[in-house]
Amino acid sequence: MTIILTSILFAAGLGVLLAVIIGAAAKAFAVESDPRIETVTDMLPGANCGGCGYAGCADFAKAIVEGRADPSLCPVAPPESAGRIAEYLGITTQEKEKVIAVVRCAGDCAATVRSPYNGVGDCRSAALVAGGGKGCDYGCIGFASCARACPFDAIEMRDGLAVVHPELCVGCGKCVETCPKNLIILAPAAVDVHVYCNSPEKGALKRKVCKTACIACRKCVKAADSEEQMTIKGFLVETNYSSPPLPDLVEKAACPTTALRLATKHAAGAYEGVSK
Amino acid sequence: MASNVLTITIGAILVNNFVLSKFLGICPFLGVSKKLSTALGMSGAVIFVMTLASLVTSLIYKYILSQTFVVNGTTINLTFLTILVFIVVIAALVQLVEIILQKFSPPLYQALGIFLPLITTNCAVLGAAALNVQAGRGVIESTVFGTCSAIGFALALVLFSSLREKLDLAKVPAPLQGTAIGLITAGILAMVFMGFSGLV
């Protein structure tokens, strides 16, 4: 009986003693932090994508509260959210235009393969071996490095071609860094018309390896409301994002190679691939 | 004494490696070995906590648990409470260390991060304390054993995470992908460490 009582008392005493020590230590060594940091963290999306340039949402919140960062830097949150944070902290914020990623290539697998590649399944590795297996040296390699980097699953691999879903993309720019071909750009989300080709080679050469290459035929430049809306750079036409064309241009221009596409319809699979 | 410490050192790091021959601390061994950087963070935290835990638990064992008291004419020895007391003390110790680190060394606190509270329930830490009692080691020897066991754990973790980083790039047959190939690798690594048996 004495043994049972003593051991119970000893264990209970030990528990109470340790609890008191920890409680006292927590009080004595309490670290004071700005309570606003936690509130701002709650107001951020919590995606921890790093698109703002800080190590996660909590770090970004700290930078906002300390005045080192602007709330609108967050690519994920809608502009109203940045406004709410600014209002809470009593600071001003700039309006920021929403951007989305565009993979400037429409050449999917079958028709464009030049040689088989059996190495590590990563675009950056494949690019080191004669620029990848596809016929076009400037197009999507198709090993999904960008899709794996995307924290929001906004990039789908379709027949070896990376396709961005505009409604899922938040424009954090993680994919831009991963592409060894520099194919991905961040374009204003309000613009839907893009040229899905990145090859600076001559039209005839491009067409030999890819049926959806831009051959700079200028049909879209002529069909546009003003010639400024599409700019020609060598053998490649680009959307002028500072004075963009309206979505109906794609229909009006009737691009013979379907390199000129609407991002939304491209993601929905409305255009035929090269292999079809 | 010196030769005894040397035996403990080599024995704990290589021959009786905690992970690969005693099979203690398998959870963090598989859990935080996907990346070398997190493995290093975990290793640092384990070395820190195991040294401290071995020291404190051996002191408690020597001066409280192994002593006999006379209460109401009955002789009482509290050795049977060893495991229970060690669990509570280690958990409390880790909490305390965390609180103090956060105050006085924020960089170290940041570096150890989530690993420190995770170690609270790591069986390797309790294992080191219990093995010290079993082997009847003194306070200094216990502390050395704790540190060296943790270094052995760190060695296994760093080796394994380096292997896993390489494995990520290798073509693994579909049924073996992920944890399966990880466990096979761990098994082969454990067999490699069997080569050290008989050294001490």
C-alpha cells in the first residue's frame, strides 16, 4: 500500500513540478510579437507559394506589417484582399494588374518528335541533350517541369505539351523560372489572344517540324483593329500587351496554322493539335 | 575511462547504430529523409536533445530512482517508475529548451524549427536513456553514449536522405515507387552497417 501511494504521489509531484517549471519559463521567457502579423497572415491566402518573393505567407505578413512589402505583391489574393489588409494596417497600396502564365507553344508530341529521349524525365535535363527530342528547338519539351513546379496545379500536360488553365493560374511565376526554353511569359489576364509560337526561324523551316508554327503571314496584323495590336518581330508575330487586340481577332484573322489562339479555348482543347 | 569512452563512441555510432541495427527512431528516419537539408536540421536537433536528455535522465536515475527510501517503515525503491519518469522528463525538457531557445537564440530556434517539438515523442531519445540504465552507465558515460547515438542517427539519416535524393532521379518500377523503394534502400543500408559488427 505504501509503495502504491508513494509512487502515485511521486509521479503526481513530478508532473506538477515540471508543469510549474514550464509555466514559469513560458512567462519569464515570453517572446513578444506583433499581434497584427497573425491577423495579416490570416487575411492572406495561405498558399505559401512564394510568388511574392518571401518564404511563405507568414514571412510576407511580417514584411507587410514592418512596412517592407506592399500587400498587392501577393499574386494569389484578389485585389480587394490587398485593399482590406491595407485598410486594416492604415497604409496605402498600389493597384496591381493580374497576370497569368502563357506557354508560347502549341506543338504537341507525335508529329514533331525528332529523336527519342530516354534520360531523366525533366525538361532541364532533356534540354542539355541536343535541346530535347522534339523537332523544334524552341518549343515545349514536354517533360512537365513547369507543371510540377506549379503550386496550384494550373498546368496540364496534354500530348507532351504544357497547357495553362487561365482560371486556375494566379500568375506567381514559379513555372517561368523552370522552363529551359524560356517559353513561359506572364501576360495580363485581361488579354485572351496570344500567339502560341516562340520559334524565330523562317516560316518554311518551322512548318516542316510543326504544323501550328507562326509563319508571320500577317493575316492577324491586317485583321486587327489597328496594326499596333500585333507586333512583328522577325518571323514571329506577338500580341502587343500594352495595346491588346479583342478576342474576336482570332476568328477574324483565321490564322492558317492556328498559332493565334484564345488562352481560354486553348485550355479547353478547342484547337486541333498538330498530330491530328 | 578513456578507452571505455572510445568503445562507447565507436559502438554507438557504427556497430550498434540506433537506426540501422537497433531499429529505433525509424519514424523520422523515413519521414524527414526526403531532402538533405531537412535531414541535417533534424540531425542537429536530435544530437542536441539526446545529449541533454541522456545527461538529465542519468542524473535523475542516479540520485532519485535508484536510491532506496524508508517511508513508514517500508523500504521503497522507485526503479519500476523509470520509463514513466523518463517520458515525462524528456517531454518537459524539450518544451523547456524550446521556450529558452526562442528567447535567447532565435536563429537556432528557426533552424531547428518543427523538428524540436517532434523529437519529444521520438523513441530513440527514450531508447538512449533506457539503454543507459540497462547498461548501468555513469553520468558522464551516459552523456557520451547519448551524443554518440545521436551522431549515429544523424549519420544514417544523412546517408539515407542523400540516397533518396538520387533515387528521385532514377527510374523505379511503378510498384516499388515511393516508400517501398525507400524501405528496400534502408534495408540494404542496414546490411552495410552489419559489416561493422564485431568491431567493438
